[in-house]
Amino acid sequence: MLSNVTDLKASPVTTLSFENTEIAFRHATNFELKRAYWLFRIINVNFLVKIGPPVTNFAIKIGLPIKGIIKSTIFKHFCGGETITECDNTIKKLYAGGVGTILDYSIEGEDDESVFDNTRDEIIRTIVRASGDKAVPITVFKVTGVGRFSLLEKLDEGLELTIVEQEEWKKVQARVLAICEKAYKTSIPVMIDAEETWIQKTIDLLALNMMARFNKQKAIVYNTYQMYRHDKLESIKQDYSQAVAGSFILGAKIVRGAYMEKERKRADEKGYPSPIQPNKEATDIDYNNALRFCIDHVDGIAIVAGTHNEDSCRLLADLLNEKHVDPKNPHIYFSQLLGMSDNLSFNLANADYNVAKYVPYGPIKAVLPYLFRRAQENTAIAGQMSRELGLIVKEKKRRESTVV
């Protein structure tokens, strides 16, 4: 029976340590460590993060040579490259430390049918790249990468579509089907990312339909559950019941969430109850109870625990130990973002857990919205940047002390 409270620090079962910076930064050269130090110092300054997007976009618009600066700094740290091939070096470096890669084609905000077709084809290329390579164990895509946001919004609201929109929706479904079918044929899992609540119902339905079709023997398709929503723990339970009834495996990527401020603002402006948890503690409790529920049903649920929270990572490791679940069970993955929380990723991998990092890639200008959003999100997480900086400083000092 699930507990309604969370006491993560009491009597840990594992001896897992996230303080070993030698393991955490073994893949990073001294130059890369120094670059990370200055990047996180800049990101830690909220003012610079806020003015960064408009200043950068303006500089690009008037033709200032800022692209090269971005590519050699923030892009180099948080992204694998502009193409799949350019990501090869990052893939190799991560895998040398036991960490897999999730190739994430991070194009956002497009609104053209030809772009949607191109994105579908690119996502399929990531699946082909992953096929037969243990260094790339999982793939991912967003439905808004292959379909128009406002169309999904209209579907979520239950509004009647025009004949043209009905045809457009069929194309979106066909693109999602093509991606999931390729994942099935190559036996490479694919995650469908979560998005804003006002298009999420449509995405959830698509994801469950794909699971019912392709997850009969193995978890191929995963949906994403944002636990900063107060209804998502219950969603996981309901979807698991549906999976049991339909004889398929539920694939669940569990995250805290990425659209909190936007969600609260929209709810306030439109006068409906906020879908967001009342506070961070409530989010943490639901996140950790979701882990407990999934491990209690690990034969029928495959999870990717997307988290930079040390307590949640330790809890999941403890649960696997308590339930005698093999750390290499293919139904369990830990996941973090490239360029962040290396102390979690590499120490978990060193302890023989399944770990994969999101490696965003794409043309620099197209990936900028992703980079700026990540920077803004992380400055909003209390202590996150200070924690990153502290670990980098610790490793720099350790290296300096070992120089003869």
C-alpha cells in the first residue's frame, strides 16, 4: 500500500553516493569544466537569463556574428550538435561512462505541413541511428513537432473540426503512427513528451492508442506524466488499469514538469482552477509515490524517471533494492539532461543502473528557444545552479590538488 508521506532521508537502503565528482566529471576535460563553471555562473544570474533571449534574437536578426559564440558556449555544453552525425562524439563520451543517449530533435514552434513531414522523417532517423547501438537506448519526440498546436488545442476543447482540419488531423495521426511503427520494427523505445495541459488530453489518447498497438510484448511507446499536475498520479493508476485490461505494457516517463508558470498564468487569465500542485512539496510527494506505484507493478509498467532530484534518484535505487529488482531491468531507466546533474547520471551508471541523458540537437537558431527555456527553468529551481557550481568547484579543486 502506498504511503501518503515521503521520508526519503530515513534509513537509506543503498550506499549510493552522488558526491563523487571524479566519476561525475571523468568525461570532461579541464577546459570543458572551466567552461561549465562560467556558464553556470552566468545562468545563476537571473537578470542575464531574462534579457538573454531578446538580446540574442535581436543580435541574430541584425546579423551580428553571435552564432559562433553561442555554438562554442551554451550550445556546446547543453546540445550534442546540429545534426545526428555531429552528436556522435557526445554519444561516445557519455557511453564511455556507462550513460546512454536520448537523441532529442529540439525544433519548436513550427506551423507548416512540410516542416512536420521533415520532423517525422528526422525522428525516424534518430530511431534508425539507435537501432543496434546500446549507446542510444531510447528515442523521443513531441506531438507538436509533427502537428499544429492550435489544431491539438481545438481537439482538446472538443470543438468540431472543418473538413480541412479533419484531413490535417489524419496526417498528424499518420506521422505519429509512422514513428511508433518504426520504433516497433527496430525494437527501439520511443517516448512521447508531455506538453501544455490544454493539448495534453489529445496527446494522452494518441499515446495510449500507440501503446495498445505496439506494447504487447515489450515497452516500445512511453507517455510522459508531469507530476507538478495534481491529477497525474491518478492518471498513471488509471492508465495502468487500462493497460492491464488491454494486455499491454504501460510505458511511463515520469517528470516533475516544464510549463508551471505558463499553466498558472493561463488558468488565472481564463478563470479556471489551476492544474498545478499547490506547492513543491506536493509535487515531490506525488512524484515519489508514482515511483512507488510503478515499482510495485514493475512487470506491467516500464518507467523512465526523468529527474534532477537527488532524493528521488536515491528513493528509486532504494525501491529496486527493497523489491529485489535487478538494476539492469529494462523497465527501469534514470534520465537527466545533457550538461546537468552529471553527479547523478555518472554515479548511477557507475553503480550499474540504467541511465540515459537527453541530448538535444538541431540548427542553432531553431534550438535557441529550448536553450533559453532550460536556463529560465533552472534558475527557478531553488539551489539547482548553486549545486551545479559547487560540484564543479569541488572537482576543479580535486584536480588541482592531484597535479604534481
